[in-house]
Amino acid sequence: MPDGANVYTEAVVNVNVANIRLEPSIHSPVITQMERGARLPVTGSSGQWIRVLLYNSRLGWISRDIVSVVPNARNRPVQEILVYYTEQEGPELPSSYQSFVANVAEISDVGLFHFRIDRQNPTQVAKLYEFDSSYMRRLVEFGHRHNVKMLPVVSNLLYERGKQGVNKDVIRGMLSTSDNRSTFIANLLMLIQEYGFDGIHIDFEDVYFEDRFLLATFYQELGDALRKRGYHYVVSTPARTSDHPTNPFSASFDYGLIGSAVNEFVAMLYNEHGWPGSGPGPVVSIGWMEKVIRYAMTKMPAGKITAAVSVFGFDFNLTTGKIQYATYAMAMSLASRYGQSIIFDQKSQTPMFRYTDQAGNRHEVWFENAESIRAKLNLAHRLGIRGLALWRLGMEDPNLWNMLKKEFVIKKGEL
């Protein structure tokens, strides 16, 4: 009987560098290499060789002599973890690099939030940050050596802070003609080849409602191009809970049409609270997550769906109405400074606390920690979806990673 026939099983590399071969033979070509600790889902075996699933959803063979075969004997939930990777955004918003390197064993996929539609020529792809191409290639290679799928996130965001109309105009320029869409898709394919990515992750968020049909056409056209070449295709979309266009932020996104085009559909759940005028509350409550995901499940198979949740929070000034970003570290620092204990709100399954600042302003801080992410992963498992996407790496509760390691199996290599 093949390894892994009855229970999810992994081969964990226990040498510094391990060759993955095309066929189960020492004479077969090496198709990639893995580093110590890389986790490879087992799909079969032949004598001294184990067949494994790779980051690019292809199969390879590795010798039994250089791995430990680890079955999921405790029947822990098997889930995927997609993480978003950014560069440093400020003194308290660090780069994702350190967390990525330290926790790569518990990561399935990385979305590198580094690209967007070029504002001046919307058929081109522009860099969101200034970075050296060799840096990006090293990141991709590091991920691959640990069996992590690496995708560029391409967005239509952050051209001018607070001006969503600019975002809408830029994407309208790309969508407007068949030639523009074709040229943009060709440039996305070139982006994949330039850095050795495993596909494309599209994150379009501000779109005119009247452009919704052109948007759906683009998603289908890009899907056709990627499918022919065997690339992974992910689309992130704003959260919605019904067919009715009740929220202008999400009204342009047809879940059914997008779901039919992609390998992976990411429902962005954050900002249930935290938008101007929302009032205080969790960024993603457990009830909100279930409501959005159950709607998405009426439009596509559950196995395509990933729930994108925050690892950050917000500090709500109840006196002035001002809202400020709060990473886990920032939230814990505030609680310590003002001598407040963390309350885990049972209804929303998220942590929060209250304090009064030196000026007498009353605050509520709602954020995420390992306990709240555990609750969301357990819900994802019960609903039968792929797993969670975390925005963003470097803002999270460090205890999250040990919780994942002990209580879940993080799946790698899924198409």
C-alpha cells in the first residue's frame, strides 16, 4: 500500500540539501532541490523512493534515506496558510522577511505584495516598492527550497492615499479594450518568467460598478492563459454576503464568475469594523467569516475558497472617532502601558481591551492573537475550505506559529 493512502502523510527532509528527481531512480534527472526541514506531501511510493507533491503542484521522487515519513497520526486538521509578504511600511510596521524565514515550515503559499498596474501605462506591470530583482529571486528560491508556492500579488492600489477614484481609473484603462487586456496578460506572463513565480495572485479592489462585466471578462481571459501554461491562479476579492450589490466596495465582483476562472478564490474578510464610521469592533468576527464564506460556497466548490483574515487590529478612539492601525505588538504595548488585561470576546472570538488615554479619551482596541486565529482555522476546517490567508506577515502574534505547529498540519503543494 502506498505511503499516505489512508492518512495525510509528509516526507520531511532531514539532510541539508535533498534532490527531487523526475522518476524513482538515482539516474533520473534532478528537477528541484529542498533544504532541511522542507515538508513534502506524500502521494505514493516505489521501493526506496517516495512520490511527493511539490510547490508547483507537480510530482517528484525522493529517496527514503534522506527524509522522515510523518503521518498525521493524531488526525489534526489539515489546512493551508497563505501569507502576504510586504516590505517595511513604517517604524512599527516591519518587513515580512524575518517572520517568513523563521516560520516557513508552517506556510503553504506566499503572496508578494510588490506589484501593481502601471498608472501611466495600464497595460504594464509596475513595482509597488523599489527593490532589487536579485532580492526577489532569492526570496522565490528560498520559498521553493522549503516547498512553498510563491506568487506575485498584482493590485490597483495605493497610487494616492485616500483617493479610490484614481485606483478605479487605472484599472478602467487596463480593462477598456481587448488589446489592452491582452497586452497586460502578456506582461503578467513575463513577470512570472522573470522571477520564477508559480503563477499570479490578483488583488483588484476599487472598480467602477459599470466596469464589472469587463472585469469578469479579464478574469476569464487571464485564467485561460494561465491554465494553458500550468500556472497557479489566485484572485482576492472584497467580502460580500449576497447577490444584491449592497456594498459599493464589493458590488463589482461576481463570485460565481470569478470562482469558475481561478484555482483559488480568496475572500478578504478584514474591515468588518475599522472603516470610517464603522464604530468599534472586531476586524473579522467568527460570525462574519462564516456568513461570507457560506455565501461564497453557494457560488463555487468549497475546496477553491480561502478566507483572508487580519493579524492586525484597530485602536478606536471613542471620544474623537479616530481609528489607528494596531499590530499585535502595538496592541500588547498599549495594554501594558495602560495596565489593561486582555478580554477574549466569546461572541466574536477575538481579543480586545479598553483604556483611557492621558487626555481623557476613551478607547477600545480590537485585534487578533493565536487564540482567535485558531478559532478561524477550526471554522475553515469545519466548512471544508482550503484554509486561511493572513494579512500580513510580520504583524502577527508570535505564538501563532507554535499553535499551528502543535494543533494543525499545514498543507503544501496544493493546486
